[in-house]
Amino acid sequence: MVSVTHAVSPNDAAPPVDLLSAGLCANDRALIEKALDLAAETYEGHVLGTGESVWTHALGMALIAASLRLDAETRIAALLFAIGEYLDDDVDCNGLIESRFGGPVARLVHGLLRLNGLRVITRATALATAPEIRAQTEVLRKMLLAMVEDIRVVLLRLASRTQTLRYFTENPSEARFEVARESLDIYAPLANRLGVWQLKWELEDLSFRFLEPDTYKRIAKMLDERRVEREEFIRNAITRLGEELEGVGIKAEIHGRPKHIYSIYNKMRAKRLDFSQVYDIRALRVLVAEVKDCYTVLGIVHQLWQPISQEFDDYITKPKGNNYQSLHTAVLAGDGRALEVQIRTYDMHRHAELGVAAHWRYKEGSSHGGDYDDKIALLRNLLSWRDEVTDSAKWVEQFKRASLDDTLYVLTPQGRVVDLPTGATPVDFAYRLHTDLGHRCRGAKVDGHLVPLNTHLQSGQTVEITTAKEGGPSRDWLDPRQGYVATSRARTKIKQYFSQQEEEELLSRGRSFVNREMQRDGHGQANIDGLAERLGFKNADALYVAAGRGEIGPRAVQMALREADASAEAPAEPEIVVGRSRSGDNSDKILIVGVGKLMTSLSRCCKPAPPDAIEGFVTRGRGVSIHRVDCHDFQLLARRHPERVIEAEWGDQAYNNKQAVFPVDIAVQATDRQGLLRDISEVLSREKLNVIAVNTLTKKGTAFMRFTMEVGSGTQIQKVISLIREVSGVIDAQRK
């Protein structure tokens, strides 16, 4: 026989109470009758935003819950899903439901109401085109699950969405496109993760029908055109296979498998197949009692018809990620066309159709036991994965490690979903968004209410941070006893802030000391880098920090200044070979000045490179030091000793030798953010530049960076500066 799945609806001829209480005891039937009366009376005359009657929607949800064989509590919660919105203001909704139908029903209704509060965010995410927003789709799926204590709330949400799509088939409106896109992106994958394929297929087919009506109709038409021929073939195939199984003593149910248009479309698109090449257009499903019978049936199927190579999947030995189990094979029938056969036990079929709902346990007059808790814990682990996992070894490994309970999901006021570890506080939330926001955090609102900064956040809450214009974090935040910080990221950023503050204070104190000593001895315009080098420090900042700590005194500074006067007026700099070869071979030095074969060196203060305008300064014992014409140090020396200045120009080798490189400094000012240094480094790497030094400093959210790199010409410098200025967050970049 050919079996067709029947989905109950509010228009079925049987009385609603009979359909809703199918499979339940007399006490449960009485409670459902009470819920029906309350819902019908309360919802009368009210409609939802989609235009559907509230009563029709509630009844449709409850009928879907009944078709999934969920317990009486879930069916009643479906009927009462919006009861609180239409009761009088002075009526306590939770108290009313709990007194008449019990605490579990009240909690289910409350959980569904809380989940429905995310509709604006899920809709906006599904319709967004920006990659950074679309990337949150998976986080949203996790959040929908993390927010609920009872997974039946998610099943009710899926039932509600299925009912809405059914309503749009009879009452089309513009809203159906947004609802369909959200359903295809958010809710159908959730149904798949839960293994509730009965809803997954319907959500996918109805959504596809609204989003791609022409393609949907074309595939539906091709299915319909061959319906009579296909059903005749299926009847003959069922009869033939049934006789063979009966001959070997195997009792089995054989059905024609329902056709799902969206799955056919996905196969055609993914494998670039024509409609006639899709194997599951004609399909059988065989249900048997035991696993060993599955493999016996498989052998008989392969004896009757020729198997198609590479079209066999054993999901019994290696279940899918949602624990789906079945044997799948495709064979060539007598007419040379494909036939797909699925073989599974009755238990496997029940799980495949109903997923987690198939594992529900009903216990009259008692709460769910340990078996229930274990199954929910298992399910929550399963749902924490990002991708569908089909590899068995990977499934076991992921299953052991994954735990949804370790993560909570909160919202920004703009609707962005932020994932944090359990126990996180508003301070952790602020630092998760941006370092500067964390530094300036002074207060927080959770769901519109002011809360202490050490409040533990919960999934689904909306968090808003109040900031000061300036200032930094409190040292109290680092005290574990006060519980302000739970994440290592926030703790690290706070420690870095105070470390930087201490360094800046030392820099300021040391700078004042050194400047005071220089002015006292009449050296207000002295070269600070040269002074630092004489005193044994790598740069001026290191000198200032040491002076701030009291490691050097006035006498040391005075002696270093006098030594500089006695030795030479030129800045103390080591000789640097001009135009160093990239290979490191300096045997063929490049002459850059037009005055004989003078020994020359590039000055460290301005780092000239072709085609900069240059001049030379004759030093004592180190030949000619080459400076850029606009170099501050050079201009100072030229005023003091104009007789030592000589004209210089770049030689032909400096321009024509492609192996020559010159060190230059580029200073970058940017808004501090995570990944800034990486992005700038990628620009330099793409330009194949050798970076030989990097110095960075962050002050009040602004990063100051200096890169020393080897370039071949000034043209290359300008190109690199232009590219760096295009990096996100960069305020300015210029050569030093």
C-alpha cells in the first residue's frame, strides 16, 4: 500500500477534544476540555499580527503537538500560549494557569512567552544581508535553546511557526516572505537538530513555496505529471518485495515514501542534477521489528534490483548527528530508472519522524524521572554544535566535549547576540564588546533595570552599559571576592590598563626630570635619542622610565651632555651601509653621493631613501652622514656648522639596483581594536616588505604605532602609507 502522512488541522471533521486527547487518559482529556473552554472564551474576537485568529492559531498549535504525541501538559500549553495578553489586567496569568492546570503548564506558557520575545531579533537576522549579522544565525539558534529550561518550549515554538505558514497558504500576505525566510534560516534547522523531521519537511516545503514560487510549482508539476505512473510502479514494487520478505519469514510494513519538494530541489541544486536523475522521486520505506532484519531486507532488495554504486549509506552503524538511524540504498528497477529504499526498525522510524518528541515519557501524577533528565542533557549537548556532524568518530568526540550549559547568550540594545561563559557580569559584557567600553563602564541596565556591576547575567537578557566620558576601571574589579569579573579577557584588559597607567606616570615624571636637567645646563635643543644612547638606553622612552624610577640622577645626565659637546656636534649614530643588499652581501656597496668615493652612512634620525631630497654633513671620523633636507637634526647642525654641509644626490645604482633596500619609519595613529596590528601587518606582508622593528603604545583607546621597514624607493613608501590609511580604524599614517 501507498501511505500518506495526515497532518491534523483545525478544520478536521472530528471534534477538537477527540483529536487533542488522542492517546491520553480520561483525566488528561478533562483538563484539555477545560483548556479548550478557557481559550475559546478568552481569544474570541482577537487576531494576531499576521491576521490569523488567535483561537485558530492556538488550536492549530495544539493539534500539531498532538500529532507529535507530546504529553497533555504541552498540548494544554499550546492552547493557552497567549492567554496572558487577553486576560483582564487584574488577573494573575501564572497563578490562574497553575491553579487550574498545574505548575508545569504555567512554566511552559511562560517559557514560550519569553522565547516569543526574540521574534524581532530572529526576523532581523534572517533578513539581514550584512555578513557580520548573518553570521549570528547559528548563535541565535543556540540562544533559542539556551533560554529554555524545558525543550518542549522549543517544540511549541516550532509548532507555532508551522501553523503560521499553514495559515499563509490559505491567506497570502506580504508578511509571508519575511516569515518564510526566518523559518528556513532559523526554525527548519532547529527542527532538524531536534530530529523532528515531520515539522522540518513541512517548514522547508512551505517556506520554499513562498520564497521560490516558480521553482516550487515547476517541481510540483513534474511530480504530479508522473503521479499515476509512479503510484502504479510503487504498488508493483511493494507487492514484489512483500512476497520475497514473506517467503523468508520477515514481517514488514512497506510504504511509498512521501516526496518533499524542498529536499528534491536541494539535491538538484547541490549535485547539479536534472529532475529525472534524482533517485528519491520513486521511493520505498520498509519497517521491520529488529536491526538484524534491516540487513536481511537490504540483501533481498539488492537481489531483486541492481544496486547503484556509491548510493548506499549505513546510518545504523554510523548515525547522523541528530541520532537518525536508517539504511539508505538506491537501485535500478526493471525499467532502468532509479528507486530509493529506506530500511529501518519501528523505533528508528518513530525517532526519525518525531525526534526528541519520540523520547518523551509520560508519568501520571508524577514528575519526569532521571531518564528524562538524561535525555535532555544529551540533547542539549547535541545542539551546541555549529555544523551537522555525520562522521561517527567526530560525533563521539564532539558529543563528549560539547555542553550548551557552559555558555549564555545576551543581547545588546541594538539586537546583537553576544555569547559569554556562565557566570559572566556586565563588566565582562562591556569588555567583550570593546576594550574602551570596558574601561569606561560605570553602570549597567539589564532588561531596562539598573543592576550592580557584579550581577550574574542570564541568557536572553538585554544589557546596556552606562559609561563615563573619561577614566578607567576600578582596582576593585580585580578582587575575586567581589565577583566583578568572570572572564580572563576582561581581567587581562584591566591589568594591562593599570600597567600602562603606571608606565605613563613614570614617563611623565622622567620626561620632566630630563627636560629640567637639560635646560639647567643650556641644552634645551639637544638630541634626546643621542642622550639616551650615551646613557645606555635603547630610546628616549626607556630613558624617561628609568629617570622616573630614580635609576639615573642629575649628575649622570649632566656628564652625558658634556661628553656629547666634547666629542662632536653631530648626533651619535653608528655607521649604516647605504643600500644594503637583500641577500646580505655588501661587497658591492652603492655610492649615493656625487663626491668621489667618500665613506657615507644614512642618518638614523630621518632615514632617507630615494628619491628624497638629501644633503650630507661631514662628521669627525665617520665620513659623510646623509640626511633628508627637511630633517630637524640636520637643520640644527647646518645652522651651527654650515661649513660641514655638502651637496649630495642619489647615484644611478641607488635608482637602478633593484636589490637595494633602505630602512624607513612609518608612524600610524588608529583607534585601538582587536586585530588592528594583524590587519596592518597583512598589508605590509602583501607588499613583501621586511619589517625590522615595531613599537606600539595605546593611550585612552588610541593606538600609536611605529613600523621600521626596508623599502626600495620613496614611491613604495607612499603606496604603503596609502594602503595603511585604508585599514579599518586607522586615523592617520605618515613617514617619520
